[in-house]
Amino acid sequence: MSYAVFFDKDNVTYRLPVNPEEIETSSAQAIEKYEILKLGQIAIPTHMELKQYSFEAEFPHRPLHYVETSGDYRGPDFYLRLFEQWRQEKAPVRFIASNGIGDDINTLVLIEELTVIERAGEEGDKYVSFKLLEYREYGKKSVVVVQSNKATVKKESTAPKVNPKSNGVHVVQPGDTLWAIAKKYYGNGAQYTKIYNANKSIIKNPNLIYPGQKLVIPS
């Protein structure tokens, strides 16, 4: 799968219509400094701070030849309303950036800053600068205590395995991506290669699938 950027919210995956030229990832280590008598200043690393992701993406007002979502084109206002809704909900959204070569970015984020620019001579097109902050879920782990005659054993509860939920075939709907389909049936979008490899006869480019196509979903 070639370079592609997505947001995923409530099990619906939205691909950016134009890939950003670059994505900057920054991370910092929190360090506390102390003055020690006769030793001077020392530094103690404490924890890794949240990662930040920043990039600029173009949202054209018409489906130009370089738009990645030409099969399901939506204008800039659709995406801007969506981003604003997510921010108003104060809820995290999943950010996915896949380059098809190395490790993907696949993490929950908050849209910390959103800057929209409209340039003279390109009326209708929007250039959106994103500043995303990594979101870490927090909460107590559930523990099941099993009593026996010999000893008390503590076992952490584990999530059940996700099995495909299909009859073997998926009919592509508007807005579908292989990533979203794999997430629906396998619980993991990174499993899209299973579907792609099983349907190479009809999928020439894994980034381009079309409504009405019948895809085999391997078990």
C-alpha cells in the first residue's frame, strides 16, 4: 500500500484527499534538574512526554487529477465540519499514516491546533495545518481473582479474539477503503493485505477501490 493518511472515528475511516508533503513527528524526554551540594547540577530523566505530529494538507474544492479520493470526492467544508465536530466532542480520534515501507503511524490523537488558509488565486481550495497530540488512554486494569484450594491466582482479563464477521464477500460502499474493511472484519486495519492479496484480479491499486466491487474476505 503506498503513502496514505487517514483519520478513523467511530469505526468510520476518512482518507485525506491529498497526501501532505511531509509529516513531522516530535518527541521529548522529561528531565528534572537538581542542584547537588559540591556536585553541581545533575539531570534525572523521568518519563517520555506525549508525541506531537504536525503537517499541512490541501483540500481542493474540486476533484483534481492528483486527488487520492476521486472515487468518493468530498469538498473542503465536509472535512472542516468533521474536524470541528471531533474537537467539540473533546474525544480522541485515530491517526494513521502508512508509507507502505516502514512502520506505520497508528495512534490515538487529539487535534490540538487547526489552522485553515485560503490563498488568493486558489479560491475554494483550503490548506489546513494540523498539530496533533498523542492521546494515552488511562484507567484501572480489570483483574479477575480465581479462588482455589491451593492458592489464590490473579489473572488479567484479556479481550476476546476478533474473528471475521462476514459471509466471505464484501460489496464496496462509497467511502470504503481496504484499511477500513480490514478493520471491520478483522479488528485491525493493518490486515488489509489479506484482502488485497485475495482480490488482485480486480484490485490493481490497493488505494483505489470502487463502489459495487465484490471483494472476497478470507477467513
